[in-house]
Amino acid sequence: MDDLTFTPETLYRLPWSLADNAISWLEPTSQCNLYCDGCYRENRKNSHLPLDEIRQQLLLFKKNRKTDSVSIAGGEPLMHPHILEIVKMVKEMGWKPVINTNGELLTPELLHKLKQAGVTGFTFHIDSGQKRAGWNGKNELELNELRYKLAKMLKTEGNLSCSFNMTVYPENMQYVPELVKWSQEHIDMIHLMVFILYRAAFRNEYDYYAGKEKISLDNLFYNKEDSPERSELTSPQLVDLIRTVEPNFMPCAFLNGTIKPDTFKWLLSGRIANKHQVFAYVGPKFMELAQTFKHIFTDSYMAYASPAIIKRARSYFLLSFMDKGVLKAAKEYFRTFISNPKAFFSRVYYQSIMIIQPVDHLENGEMNMCDGCPDITAYDNKLVWSCRLEELYKYGEWMRATPKNANENSKSPKIEINTDKIEEQKKK
């Protein structure tokens, strides 16, 4: 069996930085039509930014940050009355507009207009922590019906990248392996699956300050009294969980933490597969080549590759001499000529799986952020972390944490993976 251990030394460290990144993050509104458990943005009515302010934010990106794609997020961006103009504005500045949405307002008619305006892809956030009419109480596998409907809509429109985000809590983590399998079954429509590990916005064992003033957490909406106390997963734990159904699952690239360089804040894997078989996961050299050549020829790093490129994965075999993962995929593919002809004669795709481990609260009160974070946005003519915007909205500066008791063990409880539930899901 292959060695499946991975460390920062064995993976490719994605070259993204504050000034040169694959993605930038635009929030034209904070208003939303859904409640999502774990959301870090307050739902503010009448919070749509005017077009001139949106343009100023984009110009800040243009001045300070090389970018391939702009994530148009929120809030719910499809609620903005000028969403078509926003997409056009992003496209005219030379970037790929990608809409991050819950999908509730998307119709085939609106999708067609957005495509004409220049949108290149969508990231749909769907999970069981949301309050959706007609879907409350549904688990992640049941929600695949909704995911399929949206992916099919994009495929019908044609040549749009399709991604899905899911927030992973201890309550729904057992469904992650099955979602990895489900995304392979629909690899012709789904190009990226993202699993975002839940993180509590604030922890009871700390006091919080803005400047010299101690902050009452009651003033921040995402410190909800009725939120359950949850243990916090890590990226390697989710890798182990996925390997219960995909034993050869292997990351190839990562982003580290700002304080702890050995943490996997963005952990990326890519598999060469079709609906019938996963041939192999690419190695770090493949991702290094993809990012490097993209930057040489376009002056920006890669994000959201087009479906036209993704469905030509057989051509990646030409890189077998440079990447062990691609070499293994090529060998496995040609073996299927005898062992699995359906797999051999079916189109081969490239599909990405991303695990994101957001901000970690360290014992001394420091925040271990994502170094080279792609979700950097604009605020007050500065580039800032989008996941902590609420602190700036409320206090105009970042908050800092101080342990209430320096001798108190402030670590989160250890996560226990229920293997019985996993095996039960595999049988289903």
C-alpha cells in the first residue's frame, strides 16, 4: 500500500499571498434570505452597497492584489438588485466572476442572464445547518437532491464551473465520506467539493478586547446563546474520515496558519476519475506545475478551472514523468481496458476536494488565521479577512483575546469519530 502520510514538507505549499492570490472576495450585500447555523455575517436589511462603492473595492483589488477570480458573496449576492451589473463590472476588470450563493433565488432565466453578463461559475453553500423551506430536518444525503437540481441547471446552461460548500459539524460529519462518493458519481457536473470545518466565533474561556475596552460578546450576533457547544475538527481528522470510503484519498497542496505553520488551513486534493472509477489522486508536482504555468502565462494563480479544461483529464497523463500521482492514474486507467471497460471508454475528469480549517483559537489567545487567505476582501480602503468583518463593522478594529485563567486548559474536547455510523452509511 502507498504511504498515505502527509506533512507540510511532503505537500506543495500553494504560492498564494496577500498581494498575489488566486481569488479575492467581494461582498456587495450583508442581507440574506436564509439563516445558517455557524454563519459569521449578520443579516442586515437594506445593506446593498451602491455600484460606485463596489467599483472602488474592485479598484483596490486591482491596485494591491493580483487575482484570477473574484468570489461575489455576502450575505446572499443574488438579492442585490444590480447583481448583473456587478458581474459585468468584475468581468470587465479582467477577472472570472464566481457567485457564492445558497441557490434559493437562482432560476434558469436568471442563470442565463448571469451567463450573458459574464459569470463563469457558482459555489453553492448547502448543508443541514440551514433553515430552508421544505428542507428543514433533512440530512446531508437527502440534501443531495437539491445539490443535483442546481448542478443540473448549470450543466444545462453550459460551460460553468460548479462547486458545493458544506459546513462540517460533529452532528453531520458522518455524511462527508458519502458526499465524496456522491460527487464522483456526478463528476461530469460537479467540479469542486469544499468541506468547511466549524469554528466557534468566540470561546467562553477568553475575555475579548477592542483597543483597551473589554467587549461584551452579546453585541455580536454570532455569539448565540442557543448555539450548541461543539468540538472542533481538524483537517487531518477529516482526511481520515474520508479514507473510510476512499482509502487512497490524498492531499497534494495546502495553505498553512499565520502562527502555526504546521496546520493545514486549506488542504487541497485533486483526483483523476470518472463515474466508474477513481484512478488516482494527483501529487504535489502536478499542482505546482498547474499554478506555475498559469502564473507565467496570465500573471495570476489558478482558481476555478473551466469545465472545458477539467473534462480533458486524460491529457494530464502527459505529465506522468513529473508527478507520481498522475503516473499512477495513467497506469490504473490503462489497466481498466481489461478489468473495467466502462471506466476505460468513459470520459475522464479532474475533480477537486478542499478541506478548510478556519481560524483557530490558540491557548494564549492568539488567532491562527489562514496564511495567504483567498477570501480577503476590502474594508475602509484596506485588504482584510472577510471572516472577521463583523469586528470591523462593530468596533473598527480587530478584537484580541486574553485567557481568563492562564492555567486553565482551554483546548476543545477531543473529537470522537463514530465508526459505527460510518459503516452504517457505507452499507446504505
